[in-house]
Amino acid sequence: MEQRHLGRTGLRVSRIGLGTLTWGRDTDEHDAADVLKTFWEAGGTLVDTADVYADGEAEYLLGRLVEGLVPRRDLVISTKAGSVPDPDRRFDGSRGHLLSALDASLTRLGTDYVDLWQVHAYDPATPLDETLQALDIAVASGRARYAGVSNFCGWQLAKAGTWQLAAPGARTRLASTQMEYSLLQRGVEREVLPAALDLGIGLLPSSPLGRGVLTGKYRTGTPADSRGGSDHMAPFVAPYLDDTAGHIVDAVSIAADGLAATPLQVALAWVRDRPGVAAPIVGARNAQQLTAALSVEALSLPDEICQALDDVSAPVHRYPDQDWSTL
């Protein structure tokens, strides 16, 4: 699998990443082992997790599989911290919480360091410089090799990235920002992606298949064994089952037919090759699903197909991004 630099850093990652959101919940240890081995054998390196996935079980499961199944040195392990199970405070970006969470993640993962450590979301209750100091400490102590953020909007990312570049002393340059990005969700193109490109921060798209909808599996109904058919994941999929999404899915299917490819391959190739994207994160529940996603490695979309998909899925970005001079 092709390797790419993560933003303007020396860290190289496979251009498709493996997500572990379902590990320890919908994906058991046997299936997780098959998925990880399949990913590694295909040349995949970037494995993404978080301390809140299955209440820590995803990290614990990944830690058990590493070394026994796949050499630690062959993987780029990324985890996140900052989400908390508190209805009154969903995110905690305080230095104390983040560093404690990192230590707990390292214990579950059974490793002395993670290759990439990301703040899971912006915490308005904590000064941003305090949050960023935690990243500096983590990297300086060797517990994280690189650092990034996740779910930061445009101004938050620009502020964080600029602070790290401009603040006095040795600061940890942000390597990544992880955001949802697909043909069904192009909101990052308004401000997040331009900020990331300007600051040299690599984008790691989550849900690159539109929460599974872009595979076409929901065109004629909701399969019982799909995320949309499960009680706890149905609300996650539901927003992408409207008429607008249906038109985009139809366009992807038409493109796939013309290319003798699958809708999954077309949708994944589109987001993989967008400017600023380092590696879409694919959350396969089993090795069969992952193999289908990894088959995209041989596909590059023709320019005319990309343009057609751009047109049918184009988000409405007017003032102040365009047309402002005519108002």
C-alpha cells in the first residue's frame, strides 16, 4: 500500500487507515485479529483508536493483538483522549485529564508510546494553551511521537496550529486533524481543510463511506446486519438516509458501473485523493469488509468522474466564501 507523509511532518502512514470504533463491542477478538492481520499483510500501517471506544476495550484488544500477531514496529498506532462520560461536560481538555488519559491508554495498549496522540475534541471550558501544553509534554516525554487534534472547527484548528508555530520555546507542531469527510459530508471544505492545508496539517477523514451509506447497501432498505439495523448505531446512520443522500449514492453507483468498480471503491477513492487528505480511516467489522475496502488501492478515478461527483455532492458555501462582492 502506498505510504504518505502525515501533514508537513516526517511521519509516514498508509494511505488507508484502520479504525477500531467497533472493536470490543460489535467486533470480537477473533474478527479483530483477522482484520488486523489482513490490514498488515496488505501493507497497512495506520491503526486508529480512542480511549472511549467500547470504554477502553478497543485499546485493550489492540494491545493484546500487537506483538503476538503483528510487530509493534510495523504499526503507526494513533489514539485519542478528551471525551468523557459526563453529561454536563462531554469533553475535558485539561492538562491533568489528558495526561492521565494518555498513561491509561498506554497501559491498555501495552506500549511505551503511541505514534500519534490526538485531542478528541475542543473543550471550551479549558484554555486552549493548556490543552496544547499537554501535547508538548506528551511528545517531550516520549509517550507520543506526534500529536494532533480531532473535531476542531476551522477557527479552532487555525488558532491551535498558529499557537504551536508562534508560541515561544519548543512546541509540538500539529501533525493531524481527524474529521468526518465523505461525499455525504463535505463541511470540512469550508474552513477546516483550507486551514489544514495552510498550516501543513494532514487530514484523517473518519466515516469516509458516509457511515456506510455510500456503499449502496441502504438503497432498497436497511439490512438487518448493518449499522443502520442495530439499535445503538441506527441514530448514527439515520441522518444520511434522506433524499439528498440518495441522489449522491445513485451517482456513485452509476460511476461504479461505468468503471466496473463497486460504489465502495468509488466513494473511498474520491475522498482518499482529495487535496490535504493523508489517510481515510475505514472501520471494517470483519476481514471481508476490510478486503473490499483495501481493493481501492488499484483504483484512481478519472478527472471527469471526480468532477461529476463533486457537482452532485457540492455543499452550499456562499457568503463569505464566494459571491460576496455581488451582495
